[in-house]
Amino acid sequence: MIRIFITDDHPIVLDGLKNLITSQEDMQLAGLFRNGADTIAALKQEVPDVLLLDINLPDISGIELSRQFSDSYPDLRIIVLSIHNEKAVIGSVLKNNVKGYLLKNSAGDEIIDAIHQVMEGETYLCLQVREIYNNGHGSGLEAVPVITRREKEVLSLIAEGFTSSQIADKLFISTHTVDSHRKNLMEKFNTNSIAAVVKRATEYKLF
């Protein structure tokens, strides 16, 4: 019997996955969760065979969760179900030892097939994800950038509308240092727009 946890904050998606899993003779739904904190707490009590994990959770990024779980529970097979089809997101979770990545419009049969394949030691990517990730001509980031604690603080204040001078005063650093952080962030996100950095970082829940 394949024991499965599901983590997703959308009730309709959660109900659909619940019905899909409970209809399978060889699968058992061991837990349903709507956020990262509840999932973390549950895994301390029991580690299932498979975790179906949404990327966009209300309290923590699924990218960060997959990183934590990969380190703490190396035998846990994580399958990401996401609306994100960006190469950077796909690359990031695969680096975290995620065993499957499907878009949320995937058919139920494909999700079941993915579960069976990861249980056999395979890595499963749905067709669209496979084409995006393996496209040698694809552009953009290969993975979601890792940003430092100070960069998160600066980015958060930028998102709130503070100027470099105001940020410098708040963080007790020089405006030159703030501008250096801006430059580094734009380089990490491969853009010359700090607004684009804020947008992407918000989508990825980096701060």
C-alpha cells in the first residue's frame, strides 16, 4: 500500500486529489494539509511514501519545503503539482531531489502514473514540463536564485516603496551598500529591473 500526503491550499484541488487517491486500491491517503507548517509537523510524526506538494503555499515556498524535506527525509518521494511552468522553478525543485513535477492541469491518470513511477525509482516529468526543462534553446534562469538574509531585507523594503536612502537608514548601512544589493539582486535574477526582481521574488515567496 502506497501511503500518501497531499499539501495544497486550494480546497477544490485538495478535494480532487483526495478523491483520486482514495479511489485507488493500492494507495492510502495518510494526510491532507493546507500549508507548510502543518506538513512539517506531520512529517515529524510519520513519513509517507509520497508527498504531493503544491509550490504556492500561504506560509512558505514549496521550493524551500522541498529543500528541507530532501535533507531531512531522503526516502520521501516528492511530486510537485504546480501552476508554474518556468524553467527556473522546475530546475530548483529537481535540484532538491524532487522525483516528479506535473502541472496542475494534468489528468488524474497521469498523476497516478507518476506516483507509480516514482515508487519504482524513476523521475517523472509531465510532457510540457519535460519540453520546457530539456529545451536546449530555452532562455531564462536555470534555477530560482538563492538570496541572502540581507538581500531579503533590502528587497522587502524595496517592495514596500522605500528609497535607497531610507533603506540605508533603517538597516544602518550606507546607500552604496544598498545599491550594491540592488545590483546583485538584478544580476541574480538576470534582469536590469528591480521591479522585475520584486515580482519574481514575490511569486517564489522568497521574502
